[in-house]
Amino acid sequence: MPSLTGRTVGQRWYTPYVFMLPGLLFYAAMFAWPAVIAIQLAFSDYDIVSPIRFSGLDNFARLLHDPRVGIALRNSALFVVMFLPLTVVAPLFLAMLVNIKLRAIQAFRMLYYLPVITSMVAVAVAWKYVFNREGVVNWLLGLFGAGPIDFLLDRHWALPTVVLLEAWKNAGLFMMIYLAGLQAVPSEQVEAATIDGANSWQRLRHVIVPALRPTFAVTLILSMLEAMRAFESVYVMTRGGPLDSTLTLGYYIWSKAFQDYDMGYASSVGLLLWAIMLVLAGLNLVVTRRRDG
């Protein structure tokens, strides 16, 4: 009978990679290779019709002097600032609500999660009618003697409206992440805090939140990345307007690539967005490790 020696195990070092091979090939075909092409295009001049022409750092020099890039950066930063409380804080309380053991609670979880699996385009079209000047929201405001407000045509309201849509669409995802974290919190700690006289707020602050720090790290990075790459909602609801008030980096990349056919410059802006997302992910990882340490 063969023994499980180091030699036997060593002869099969490739076994995990064999099972990983289909996934790695799919990743290379769908993500890695397009990324390589995008990096190549960022240093090139390409308009789809003409052959690719190497242009060096011209696209990046142009990027530094493009005022719309600055507008898109500012709007994306505002998007993140408004988006994070709605997707990092609010879903925690939603998860605590659906974590209560009640009859048919699974149905409530499914209803809260339903927007996540619904097409963003379909949701954005519906919300566009809801926030229209003659939509449901303005009708409700009229009952209280307020409005009407042109939510999608007013430069002060357009971006918050799009952020609210994105937050509502993704709240169910973050709720489920928090729900998994809540169910992993040791019940003994919560019961001990209750016996010691801690009220609901104290249990949340001193027991539940510290136990959910890894979960907070996940939701925070996912929220930041989702906010930075926002495109579909902007495309359907505002097309970057009014007056570029909802022009995000994601939408600007699309407009340069598929409206102006400036693929090289669009790829350079895409690399800027990629670099920002990497920096945000790295900062979140550093802060999380320091707190855990």
C-alpha cells in the first residue's frame, strides 16, 4: 500500500492546477487578454477605421489637460462619497432586520435581494419614469404642496438621483453579505452582553460591529469599486447631463470610445480609472490590516 510520502504528494503538485485550468483559461480570454489590448491601445492612436498607430505618451499628456476628465473625476468622487453611506451603513440595519427569526422571513430576504438580479437597464428605465416631472415622486411631493422637481434635468439633483438608484439596486447584495457576517457572530457574546445589561445600541457598538470588521472591509471595497465604475444608470437616465453634472469616468470612457471612436484616448482614461480603483483597494487593505493588527 503506497504511503503518503512527500515524494508521492510532490509528483501530483499539478493536480490543483488541472482543475483550475478551465477557469484560468476563461479568465485569460475574458479579462486578461482584453486588459493587455487596452494597455496597448492606451499608447496608440486608433479610431477603429485606421490601423493602430503608436503614439507614445500623447494620450496621457492629453489626459492631463482635458477639463472633462477633471469633471468626471470630481463627479466620481462625489458619487463615492454619497454612495458609501447608503451601501456600507444602511444595509447593516437591513440585514439586522431580516436576521430576526420570523415566519416567512426568507420571502422578505428574497424581495430585498430581487433588485440585485434585475437588469440595471430595466431598473434605470423604470426609475427614469418614477423621477420624471410627471412621475410618482413629484406626484407625492405635490400632495404636500412641494415640487415639481426636475430630478434628472436639474444639475443639483441629477447626480444624487443616480446615486440613489445605484444604492437601491445594490443594497440587497450588501445586505446578504452583512447577513452572512451577522450569522457568524458568536451568540454567546451577544447573550453575555445582554446579561451584563447592554442595550441594543451597546450590543451593536461593542459586540456586533467589532465582529463584522472583515465584512465591513469587503462591503467598503465593493462599494467604492461599484461607485467608481458606474455607467449603465448614467447612460440610461442622464447621458452624463445636464451640463456634465453626472459625467462619471465610466461614462466618459464609453463616450470617447463609442461616440467619438477615440479608442486610444478612451483606453488611457480607462487605465486612469483602473489605477484609482487599485489605489482605493490597496488603501482599504492597509487600513483593515492595521485595525486587525
